[in-house]
Amino acid sequence: MLKNKTIVLGVSGGIAAYKAADLASKLAQAGANVRVVMTWEATELVKPLTFQALTGNPVVTGMFEPAPLSAITHVSLADEADIVVIVPATANIIAKIAAGIADDILTCTVLATTAPIVLSPAMHNNMYVNPVTQENIARLKKRGFTIIPAVHGRLASGSIGYGRLPEITEIMGTIQQTLGKNGDLAGKRIVVTAGGTQEVIDPVRYIGNRSSGKMGYALAEAARDRGSAVTLITTPTALGIPAGMETVKVQSAIEMKDAVVKATAKTDALIMAAAVADYMPETASAQKIKKGAGGLTLELVKTPDILSEIKGKFLKIGFAAETQDLIANAQKKLTAKSLDMIVANDVSAKDSVFGSDNNKITIIKKDGKPQALPLMSKREAADKILDNVVKLLK
Ligand code: CTP
């Protein structure tokens, strides 16, 4: 997604400028051509050499700097950019852009580009909440700029308030979403479930499973990056909540079912990547169960089968986690649950076990023959699944 994209990364003079170095590094690692443009104030905080080393590109620090670049650097950068991202965006740069001022290389580039522009404001709380800053932000939003809201937390001054730069993963997610806005899933809505459900035994214990949620999160992010509106219904996982989508947090199979029913009232596809428990304790004890002299017997009852019970005119896509007779068992589930497609997953395979970043899947469509794919990253597998979703939605 970021591969070979030209990202003009504007850095203005806020203390969070050092975090822009991490962003530049991550974007370059993802294969993007990162062209850093710094204001004079930013160069007082972080040396251009840092960005040059991280991106492998010369850093532009002034209208005519560095000298070997053409005298019309701002126009060439503006034309070259697939996206312009300003991290951090100070109150001053936001005000200048809102007013159409172009008195340095960064504001000139912003004025001259037709590429989408993302701003990530970071500043002292009082400057951020100041009505003039908020008015400027509102104006820019109205003009189609994407603004990543600053978050609450400890600020450089030591005080606590709004004005912190969000996590870099959040900014990366927004960049990918913005770049993919006109992708092949633009205008569609997709609901994805992820993670393993937790069925409560008592206030400190639950029955869980080994699902990491990685496949579902990869699907949600891939759908977002192809232009879809995404609702991610997730159980507790160790993964960060992805940017640019609606997320619903659930714990049990019953909670997941309620969330799925609500989210699919308006959707084009439901992808059930979650590992839903088949059984739950008949009753959850209100108090912690104390250790007795003998053993403990738990009475388990069936959970609702969400995929089988869900009704509506949207694509239904399931996963089949199997340890034997992969294709036959998956095909049975495809029919029994009236699915449009099932993704079969051999969970006994060493190279694609729970928690891994890779997966080896076989895609089976209602009327098609099984499409076995080699081992690949979960993100790549997610895109292969979505290629089929795109075809089915046509
Ligand atoms: N699923 C569901 N509700 C359940 C159980 C599973 O919606 N109560 C969904 C899963 O999210 C998955 C598909 O059904 O997309 C198949 O799940 P899987 O656990 O492989 O199959 P089960 O139907 O539970 O059958 P079994 O565990 O006997 O293999």
C-alpha cells in the first residue's frame, strides 16, 4: 500500500518533531519514497541529517535548500506527492495554511499541491483548545484536509491536557486510509470480527482460546486501505486498535452476536474471522469460585452460532479452523452456514499457527473450486480474501 508512494512529510517546529523521525523511518521501511520538508524552527529541534539518514533522500529546509534541487522545489515536491503529511503541525503552521499564507517551503508546497493533505496537530493544551486554532482546524477540515485529533496526556511543558501527538501507528493508519480512499472497495461497508471470545466462569476466570486476532485485524486494515468503511468487532487482544474504523469491543459470544446483528443492519459483507467459543458456562458465578476439597465440574451450554443465525442481504464469509480433513470440513461449514465464501485454515500446520504473522489459507467460494494459497503474511492473505470479496460484490 505504501510501496513506491511518494510521501511529502512536513515537519514543523514543535517538540514532537522528534517523533516525526520514527514516522519517517516506518514509512521508509514500508517502501515509501519519503521526502521530508522542514521549517526553520523544526531544524532547530531535530537535525535534517537524521531524516536524511532515515529516508535516504535529501531534506528540504528552505526555498532554495538544498542547493542542487531546482529553484522551484515547492512545485516539484507538490507535483510529486501522492500525499502530504504534516507531523507535528503547530498552531502557527495550521493558521498559516488556513489563511493561504505561503512564506516558507512547507506552506508553499501545501498551497501548490493537489494531493490529499493530512495534518497531525501537536502543541500546548492552551494553544490547541484556543478558539482560533479550533476555528482554523474546522476551516481546513471543511476544505477536505484530514486532521488527526491531538490526544490527551502529558505535554512537553509537564502539564496534562490535549495537544499530544497520537501514536505513530495511528498516523500510519490514517495515511494508508487516505491513500486508499478511492480503492476497489470505495463506497462499501464491511464488518469484520476478530479475536477469541472469552466466556466468563467467575469474576476472575474465563474460557478462552488461542486466537490472537491478527488475521481479523489484518482484514479490517486491508479493507480500510481499499476504501471501505469498516466496523471491527473485537474481543480483548494484545493488538493496538487500528485507526480509521469503527471498533466495537466485546468479550463473549453472546456480546459478539449482539454487536454483529447491530453492525450488519447496514453492510455489504460480514467476515467472521473471530474464533467464537462453541460452549459457555451455563451460569457465570457472581463470586470467585473457591477451591474445594474435590474437583470442579462446570456445566457448559452451546453459544449461538452467529454465522448460521445471522440474516440479511450481505456477503457472508466464514473461517474454518481445522486440524484434519481441511477442505472437506470447510466445505461442510460453507453449506451448513449458507456462506458465500469460506477461508480454510490448517491450524495444526507449524508455519501458520495461532499468533503467527503468517498464514496459509485455502479460499473456497460457493460455486468455485478450492483456491490453495502458499504461506504469506496475514496482511497479504487478507488482500487475497478481499480480491475475492470485490469480485463477489460486483
Ligand atoms: N462461528 C460463529 N459462531 C459460533 C462459532 C463459530 O459465527 N458460535 C463462525 C466462526 O467465526 C467461523 C465459522 O463460524 O467463521 C467456523 O468456525 P469454526 O470454529 O471453525 O467452526 P464451528 O462451526 O464452531 O465448528 P467446529 O468447532 O465443530 O469445527
